[in-house]
Amino acid sequence: MSAELPSPSAPALSGEAPWTVPASTPRTGAGRPSTALHTDRYELTMLQGALADGTADRHCVFEVFARRLPAGRRYGVVAGTGRALEAIAAFRFGDEELAYLSREQMVDRRTLDFLAGYRFNGSITGYAEGECFFPGSPVLSVEGTFAEAVVLETLVLSVLNYDSAVASAASRMTSAAVDRPCLEMGSRRAHEQAAVAAARAAAVAGFAGTSNLEAGRRYGLPTIGTAAHAYTLLHDDEETAFASQVASHGPGTTLLVDTYDVTRGVERAVAAAGTGLGAVRLDSGDLPTLAHEVRAQLDRLGATSTRIVVSSDLDEHAIAALAAAPVDSYGVGTSVVTGSGAPTCGMVYKLVAREGRDGTLEPVAKASGAKSSQGGRKVAARSLDQDGRAVEEVVVSGLDHAVTAWEPEREDLRGLHVPLVVEGAIDSRWTGAAGVTIAARRHEASREELPRGARRLSAGDPAIPTSGLVLPG
Amino acid sequence: MSAELPSPSAPALSGEAPWTVPASTPRTGAGRPSTALHTDRYELTMLQGALADGTADRHCVFEVFARRLPAGRRYGVVAGTGRALEAIAAFRFGDEELAYLSREQMVDRRTLDFLAGYRFNGSITGYAEGECFFPGSPVLSVEGTFAEAVVLETLVLSVLNYDSAVASAASRMTSAAVDRPCLEMGSRRAHEQAAVAAARAAAVAGFAGTSNLEAGRRYGLPTIGTAAHAYTLLHDDEETAFASQVASHGPGTTLLVDTYDVTRGVERAVAAAGTGLGAVRLDSGDLPTLAHEVRAQLDRLGATSTRIVVSSDLDEHAIAALAAAPVDSYGVGTSVVTGSGAPTCGMVYKLVAREGRDGTLEPVAKASGAKSSQGGRKVAARSLDQDGRAVEEVVVSGLDHAVTAWEPEREDLRGLHVPLVVEGAIDSRWTGAAGVTIAARRHEASREELPRGARRLSAGDPAIPTSGLVLPG
């Protein structure tokens, strides 16, 4: 087991744990937006029926998992957990939300009353954010009454499916980039709020910075960005534009050199900033060839420490193809915010166990042909060989108690479930900017632990198989 | 020209026009969130340089266009225009935003002062929301000073790229579904805020309803949804679950019949609700075959008016494949919210003209190899044959004045640009719920006008070519 691996349940539960919602979390009441209507109508329809027939109070376990990885992918990356917790904290039905439901006669009076007092008082465990996952991995487990757990389905899935899709793609990019920084610049190719989540998820997967200012503000991420072609075109000529940028931002700035002619652009850039020019950016053309030419030109001009940033429709394959080119960092846009061909994870939120008439918890599962699932409360562990290398994803069933504190007894198993919410109290250490930092460390360690083949970009099977382990009752 | 086509500039500009921001638009000050940091850092870096060297006040024209359609698509659909206008209204730098920029030393004092007073006072014209577009179509034109226009790049593109990607996919689905309603159920497969925009964009492209409650509340869309498999599994058996749902929601409800065995499920559904059962939903399996079997069974049971809703990983191709099956409506999830293989539109925001040193407006364009663009202020028209069928997308240049009121003089041309913002005043008729209704009407008429081949789902060229027309100066 790799020495860098923090214990999967770190940060540990303790009396000092900040079991509160961080100040930055949106909540209603203080004018912050409620997340309660980010919900599919059928959840409230089911709630009404269950409140009427008395099943609403049945203790339930819902599980989030993906049936498969996108075609050819070797692993997935859990991301969005911290955001999901923030969103659950803001899941409150205030006057506006209730007025809408009432006006539209969406649900009956009893259901409205229940929603008015809604607080999630159940417990949630799951994979630590940043952890790798595989087909069938039970990445999140939500326990509580049917009523309190069923209404979170859409919100939890929206967050995890998008953020994990981005992180899963981003991890392949940082892997391909090896030690060169990847910078997230894709905001314009995603919904404006999704863009903020994408910058955050990319950071979980090792991106070094983002162009998105809201992501910088909200999650403390480093932000980057200097100029677009518009800045050069605004000015009477390229010399004037470069001189203006250097005057305003100093010679350490990054000059975009491909508006007119790259060779002339590089020449003018060094003339404007001197050999201490921070970087040049190439945003079009045949990047491997251009990078070699520009590096040689910069060196000839004495700008040997001037870096080269490239940023034209890069994905993990383009990054890998630039490995031998003298490039210093990668600006990645469209492909990272759209999951590089897999814009959602396909995670589902399924009822896997519920209290029966006699009060005992029973496994349940859809039985008909397709889309069947495995019933029963489950946790997971990763089995490791003597070198600490991952061998199998082990889905553990047969538990007869809630799993907030489960740790495997076998030494070759690393437990994957950490407590996220305990009886309604959200562990705020997973949220906010600090949560992103913890998640990025977890991802780095988790990816490092995978078999070498896991980092290949070519299509293949999941890096490790998923197997089942039934605990002796 | 089709009789149903409203004038492209309708609703017409008039003295009574509500040139104000609607009450539902988020704004700062009233505790509503600012959109100002949904911005790439380089826009503020450029702003600082331009304020310092005096070019910030140069009059500029920025243009939004897509270089190409996703591979094989015949047309694209402009969506998000109303949302973009709402977002521009909320583009204000309040104390929190300024404090962040100042704390991080992102820009200098002069720039902070400019941002504190920022209001967009320029003008925007563009394609009416819902209009079809083609490669090179100048779908939006933003005129103002460099300073006020450059900072809107990311926000405008985020909105248009995502919403148009969804609407472009959704239009193929409603086209394939012909007269059967398509229902949007994909919230769980998209970022939670993107999901709301997706429901709205799907409505623009003709979807009849959405499962997303926030979209229902915000845009007045019809919402739909009854029960998931969890509801059946919660109960002791399927009979109890169906009886509970019928008791709570009446026999007109939709029962999900594929949790255990579809044939038994249908039998129990009719037993629970009677032959007046509203609908059954099939969410898995071989849908064309199942639909035929279930229809026959329902008819045998006397439930001849009970409808069949299908909802398992449908996209436009699956919908087309169900054309001959006895299906009454389509629930569409993943594929609509992720743009059915094209999750973003690739629209760009380019400076195409700017005031030179002598005060005249000059066309500008990136000149180096790839990603070059056509300079100059442009509008567009669609040329139509005698039957009102679209023949060409005509990009018109050579205008020597701002384009808020441009109408082609030739009878075979339908002007495509409508005024959206006039000297800072947003036309609120394009925003809110009313804007969605207008956009849906526009889309229906615009799609109807395309050549027949445009609606084929197979890969092909754009339905009409894009040509240029230079007005005599």
C-alpha cells in the first residue's frame, strides 16, 4: 500500500469535527437559493402516496452506482461529493417553493406540510471524493426514511453524474500530461453554472488552474488568463497590442502570438517584453510542429526561459501526442467540460433495502430483464497486492447494521466508504475549498494505486474487476 | 413563405415595449445572484490593458457564430437567448465580486472602479430564439465599447452553447416523434442548474413537458412524473404499490409496470385502476416488441384508452425506430440533456469590427492559418423559394450602420436579426416564460420552412448552404 495514501476515512470523525454547514453553503432563509425544486416531479408524487399509506416512514437504503464505465474507459473518478453535501444542506422548501407546488396542485396538503418541515436526518456514506470507481461500485449509500431519502434522488445524481464525468475525463488528461500543468479553460462550452462545477471537478483530477473566476472565488482555485485574439485585433497592430499588455501586466505575462503570423508574433513578443517574457500562447495550427519551431525561435532570441502554452481543442489524446513537443502547459477547454465524449456518468440511485412489515430491513431489487440491480445494503473495499497495487473492487454485502463506521478486517482490503452525513449532520470537511484539496489528494493517491495499464488511453476493460464478498451473517 | 411564419422581428419594437428587466430576472442588490464572475479571467486582464492605453472606449462589434455543425447534422437551433438576456441583466459587480478581485489582486484600481459601475449600455441583435442556424450564421451581434462588450464573452457563450446544443438535439427528437409528445426527464444526467436550462431548451424545440420542477416554476413549463421502481419496491408487493398510487392519484395516473414482470404488471395495473387507467410506463427491455405486447394485453383487458409511455435511454434514432409501435409518448433523458452526442455547439464570440484611430469602424479578423474568421459587421437573411421553402443562409456584410432595424429589401429574403438590447435596454419580451413560448413558435415555423431533407436523421450536409452577400456601399 502506497505510503502517500491517507486513511480512507481521514479526516477522522472526532468530537471536534465541524458537523455544521459551512458559511459558504447556500441556504434558504438568508436569501440563498434553495435546491429543493431541482427534483423530478415523480419523487413528490411517490412521497404523497407513501405518506398516505404509511410506508413513508419505512427505513430505506438507496445506493448510487454506475452499471458500466463509458466504452473503453479503464476507471471512473467520483467527484461532486462535496457539492452534493452543500446542495443537501440547501434542500429546504421555503415559501416560494411551497407556493409553486400548492398553486400547481402538485401534491396534497399533508405532503406540503411534510415538505415545509423537511430536513434530511438520515445518514450518508460513500467513496471519498476523488476516489476511483468501477462498474457496480456503490459510490454512495443514503439511509433514512423513504420520505427523506427518495426526494434527494435527482439532486444527488445531477451533481455526481456531471462532476464525475468531468473528473473522469480530466484524470486522463492530467495522466497524459505527466508533470506538465493542465489548465481548465472550458467555461464557454458548458452551462454557466456547470462551468464552475467543471473547474472544480478538473481540480479534483489534478488540473492546476482554471480560467473561471467564480470557481476561483467559490473554491479558492488558482485562476489563469491573459488575452484573446480580440485584444490584438482591438489595437492598430500587434506591436501596439503587445506593448500595451506588457505595460499593464509586466513582462511575465503570456502573449498570444498566433493572430497574424506566428513567427512574426514571437519576434514581436520578445521585442515587446524582452527575453524575460513569461510565456507565449499558441491557440491554433499544427501544435507539435509549431511548438518545436517556436521553442527554437525563442531560444535563438535568448528567451530561453519563456514558456509555451498550447490551447487548441486539446483532449487527452492530443495531450499525449504533444508529449515529445517542447510545451510547458496545456489549456484544455471543450473536452474537459463535456467529459471528453462521455458527458454524464450514468450513475443511478436505487432502492436496495427497506424495512418490511415486520420492521426488519429486507433487500429489494428490480427483477425484470434489463436494468436489474443487486439488492441489499453494501459497502466496498479495494483489495491490494503486497506492493499496495489495486487488484479488485470488492463489493461487500451481508451487513446487518448501518455502515457509518465499517472498516474491513482483512489487511489486504482498503475500505472505501467514509461517513459524509451522520444523522442529518453534514461533515463540512468534505465541502467548500478544503474539500476540493482533500479530494485532489485522494484522487492522486487512488490513481497511483491502480495497475499500470489503467493509465493507458486506448480503449480497454476496467483496470480491475469488480467482485462480491458476502460477510458471514 | 409559410403562412404561419410570424414576422421575424415580432414582437415589434414600439413605444409600449417593456424595455425593462422582468421581475423574475436575477439581479444583485435585491439579494439575487450576480453573474459577473461567470467570466474567464482573461477578459478582465484585457480590460485592464485597454483601460490603461485608451482603447477601452473604441466602438466594437463582436459576433457569435459556429464554424460548423456537429458531424452529420442538417441544422442547429439557437436557444438560450432569453436566458442570456436575463444573465446580462444580472451582470453586476457587487461588493462580494469586487472584494474577491481586489483580494486576489486580479486587476488594478482603475479596472475595479470601472467594474463597480459596469452596465452594458450597448446594443445586441441576433437570431430570434428558436431559429434554425447553419455554419457561419451570425447568430448574435454585440455592439458597444470594447470594455463593455468584451467582458460578456464567456457568459453569453456558456448560455448559447449549452442551450443550443440541447435544442438542436431535441428538435431531431420532436421531429422523429411527429405528433407524439416528447417529455424531458434527463435532469439527473446533467448539472443541476444545466438541467433547468435543458428542460427550457427542450421546450423551445417542441418538448411537451419536463420532470424538472424548477423548470416548471421558473418558465411555466408543464411538469410530469408519477413513480419510480423504488415506489413498487418500497411496498410489500406490486399490487399494494399500485393500489396505493391509485388511491393517492386516481385511476388517471401512470403506473410503472416493469419492476418484476411486465405481463403481470399490466394485469395488476388494470386490476388496481380499472379500465380507466391513464397510462402504463415501460422503462426497460426491447421497447418495440414490448409496446406491441402491452397494447394487445391492454386492449384485451378492455383498457383501450390506457396510454403507453416509454422511457429507456431514448434518443432520436430510438424514437424513429418506435414510429410503428403503439406508443403514445416518449420520455427522453440522457440524450436530450447531453445534446445527443454533441454536448456543446462550438459557438465562438469574435471581434469582427472596431473603431480605428480615426474613429471609423474597420473590419478585423484573425489571419493566421486555422480558426480564421470573416471580419466586418454582418447580419443574415434566409432566402426562400416561391413556396416559402428555405434555399440559402445569406450572410450580409457591407453595412455601414448599426443593425438594430435592418430588414432586407429583396422579397425572397427573410431577415433573421431581431433587436434584443437597444442601448442597454433589454427587451424583456424575449425573457421569462413568455420568451420560451415565443421561441417554441419560432422554432416550429423555422423548421417547417426547411427543405424536406433537413429532417432526416442520417448524417449529411447542412440542409441549406451559407452564402455571402455584400451590400453596395
